Amino acid sequence: MQQHVIPARRRRMTVGISGATGIIYGLRILQVLRSLDIETHLVMSKPGERTLAHETMLKVRDVRAMADFSYGDADIGAAIASGSFRTMGMIVAPCSVRSLSAIATGNTDGLLTRAADVCLKERRQVVLMFRETPLHAGHIRSMAQATENGAIVFPPVPAFYDRPTSLDEIVNHTVGRVLDLYDLDAGLFDRWNGGSKAAAARPGGDA
């Protein structure tokens, strides 16, 4: 009896870039996912494109070229708008207040928020790198509601225990921690080991 072997499907990740500051996180995630051979599906909002112009020298076409597939935010018929299109989940990096609120309420008016909503209803991992401070009660309620819907709210708060010496190291640490949530290890940062590294760096080697 002939057996049909189904080839292993390449793992896929949806990446959203909204209009909040911190577009460097989305760009780095695209770079790292490519190095891990994860197929990326990018959706960038119009405000995200504007932020790109303010924070980098890149053009929109440059960012789209970093992904395997890219879609406009108005393309609500894209593959990532359907639950039948299987992915590992979605990372929104950075995530604006507007996108967070839409995802929290299910009031999706574009592909970015629709794709996140689809992942949540299919019980896939959604990480929202929320970029806003200080917070008022409405922001906090939206974060709570998004969490109740299954999303992980992940403000990109830098860690300093490994004594970063550059912006790249700070960004890499946060991106590495986000990818940990998908069981992806790109070796981007030194993991906490009880403080031995910091202790060794002090005179005498003791805490």
C-alpha cells in the first residue's frame, strides 16, 4: 500500500508594525526570524509607515523586503485574515494604543488588528509590544481586556543585569525575551544565572 508523505511545513509568524515609536523592534524581529528560517508575514499600518520615516532611513519597500510576504493594512482578504491560514501566532512590534484597544475589543478595522484577532480566536500566541507611557486608566483597562482575550502585553522594558553597552544589546535582549514566548532561541542575550557574571565583574569577584 502506497503511503503519501506530507512534507513538513515551514513555520510561519505574522508580524505587525503599528504607528507607535520603537519600530526598531519590529525590524529586528523580522531579521531574527529570517535567521531562524521562520516564514514571516508582515502587515504594516499607515501610521507605522509614517513612524518608519521618522525613526529610520529605510523606505517601506525596504521593510517589506525583509519579510517573506507582506500585505497592506487595507487588504482584509489577505491570507493572515483567515483562521484557516496556520501560523505560530503574531507579534505586534511596536503596538500602539489604537491597535491595542482594537485588539482588546475585537473592533478590528484593518488587517493588522484583524490578523491579531484571528490568532486569538484560534488560540494562537499574540504578543503586543505596547509602547506608551505614562498610562491612564483606559490604557490599563485595554491591557487587561487584551490579556483576558489571550494576548500577552509585553512593553519593551530594558533589562540591565547584563550591563548593555549599546542600543543593539538592549533591543536584542527584549527581542530575545519575546521570541522565548514562542520557544525560539536566537542566542541574542545572556540569561540570568544567579548573578555570577555581575559578581565576577566586581573587584575581588564577590558580591
